[in-house]
Amino acid sequence: MPAMYKVRPLHSAGVLAEHLPSCMYPLPNLHRAPGTAALPQEEVDPSLQALESRQEEILKRLYELKSAVDGLSKMIQTPDADFDVTNIIQTDEFSPLTTNGADLDLMLGKDYGALKDVVINANPTLPPLSLLVIHSLLCERYKILSAVHTHSSVKSVPENLLKCFGEQTKKQPRHEYQLGFTLIWKDVPKPQMKFSIQTMCPIEGEGNIARFLFSLFGQKYNAVTSTLIDSWVDTAIFQLKEGSSKERGAVLRSMNAALGKSSWLVGNELTLADVVAWSALQQTGAANSAPANVQKWMKSCENLAPFSSVMKLLK
């Protein structure tokens, strides 16, 4: 097939040398032969030098910090899952429950003179003993207007439960009390509490209600102590009270071990964990078969007036 057209050669002799562009900037030859002289070094931007110096200083400091941390890690033994937190608990600040009452307006909100009412529904076939103990403890710190009522869903209530709060010896005007505490015996599957109908959803479960009421003492714990208290409360409700016999046995062994190190379940002062665990033991009837340390602890609880008054309801 014949060629379509011809193209004149562009690389004739002397073209490259004569027509090199002059608008490009020169670059040093990186492929020079060995032994040839190096091109003169260009000046480095001072800002670039400062940045490099700063980077080197930062890397040096990081290396020193890493060396210090590595040294400390060799001196400290990392605790495992069985780490005993007793020493941490001992350093926590416990305020006795018998001290002056906290500011309820600060904790619960101010209602412009209106009495704050706590209303609890509970089944008389399984009375929430922990709530009755906490009620007695609250009465030692606040002026509480207590009342007990019976709902129409319940046919009959034992006389001792109708008088579980005792007699209101001093009848004062309603506005002179700090807190209203009303217990309604009602056919409910689990205790229910209402504090503020407008702003608060109902709280269900003996353990959750106990947490709310115990917070009214205004006690503050560190993170470790608070976690241990919550753990014991859940264990008492879901395993000791509602669990199988095998679960109860495991909980009693754990309690016995914990009470072998301190007088109370968490630290050296009575906490919510003791109240709920004691109540669960009484409700399940496992108190008589408890180990030695648990038996001693139960006697310490029952030597306190709030516990002894609730004990009378069980007779």
C-alpha cells in the first residue's frame, strides 16, 4: 500500500543545540560521573531550618517521656481481675447517716413551698423490707409525713403492715414537713414509685427505688465504691432474692468472704448494699443457714433501730 503523505524530519543536525528553550530554570545534574565536582549548594530557607529543629526537639522530648514511662512500668505490677480494692475503699470519705440532713430542695428541686411526696405501690404478700428500713433512716434526718393506705385490688392486709410506719406522734401542718412518704398496699408484680408525676417517670423494682431513696442522704462515694455498692444491690435482688438455690449459695459464699475483711459489705460504714442484702435474706428465709461472717453481720444490722423495727413486722 503506498504511503499517504510524507513528514519532514524534525531532528536535523544542529536543531537541538540551536533551538533549546531559555524559559526553563536549570537543575543540578544528579547523574554526574564519579569524581566530578559537585554543584554549588543552594541556600536553605531559614523557616525550613527552624521547622526541622523544632521537630527534632519534639522527637527528643517524646523519646525521653517514653523512657520514663518504660521505667515506671517496670516498677509497678499491673493488677489482674482479682485485685483487692479494699485499700481504695478505705480511703473513701463516708459520712455517717446520722449527720444533719442534706438540702432536699437542692437535690429534688424547689416546689415553692409544696411538700415533696414519694408514693410507693407495693404488694403485701412480699413487702419491700429495704424500703421500710430506708424510711426509718430518713425519719432520723428529715421531718417526714408518713401514711399507709390499702388499694381496692387487695382484699386484706395484715395489721402489722398497716402500721409499718408506726404512729405519727406529732401532727403538724403539712407545710412544716420536708418530705411526704406514702405507701399503698396494692396488687402489683413489683414495687412502683412515683415522685413527680409531671417531670418524672415511675421507677419500678425494689432495688431501683432503694437507690433513689438512699440518694436523699446526700452521701458521695468514689467511683470504685459506687460500683461495688451497685453490684451488691443487683446481686441481692437478682440472685439472692430471685435466683435459684445454687445462685443463693454462691452469693452467700461471696458475702462471707467480703465480710471477713470488713464489718460491712462495702467499707467500714453501712451502705445501701447492706440494707438491700439484709432485706433479701429475710425475704427468702436464707438467714438461718447463712455462714458465720454473714450471721455476725446480720446481728450488727439488727442492732440498729431501723432494722429492729422492721424485724417486728416479720413476727
